[in-house]
Amino acid sequence: QVQLAESGGGLVQPGGSLRLSCVASGSFFGIYHMGWYRQGPGKQRELVARITNGGSTNYADSVTGRFTISRDNAKNTVYLQMNSLKPKDTAVYYCHAQVIVIRVNDYWGQGTQVTVSS
């Protein structure tokens, strides 16, 4: 069974920074895309950033230039460095991965709360 475990959320003041981490564990052959999504209060879940196993990235327009996604394939880990945080970034952030078990399956973490407030 595959599990995704997130860490790094918390409370930060506007303009501050946080770094989220997500580790994939279990039995699998590899991981394709890894990414971060978020769901704010009363909003739908949206893509924040995504990275392929080759290192190609894409970002939501709202975070471009402020957030950076990266991954360590040897550690099955994806990171999200969040700088210049704004109150509108407040949300539950979810890790997502396309994991190769028998076939490619989608897995989600349990979510980590990020609150940006003074």
C-alpha cells in the first residue's frame, strides 16, 4: 500500500515563508508526476504546482514567482518552498502523486494546514 505523508504546514505572517514536504512510502515501482494542490475555505481544490519525474514543472498563475516545487527521486519526496506568502494562500495543502504499482494510480496525502495571518 502506498502512503503520502505531508509535513511543514503552520501559521505564518504575511510575507513569510514555509516549506512543505511530502514523502511517498510503500511498495511501488516508481513515481511519475508529484504535485501540490490546495483547498481554501469554501473553495474547490486547485492545482498549485506539479513536477514530473524528469524535473519539468508548472505552476498556478497565482503562485508563479513565489513558490518553487522540487523533488528528490532517491527519497521519493516532493517539496514546496513558499515565499512571500499572502493571506489568500491560506488553505489545506494536499500532496498528490501518480505512483506505478501494477498500473499508474493516483494517491493523495491527508493534507496540511497553511494559515497566513498577522
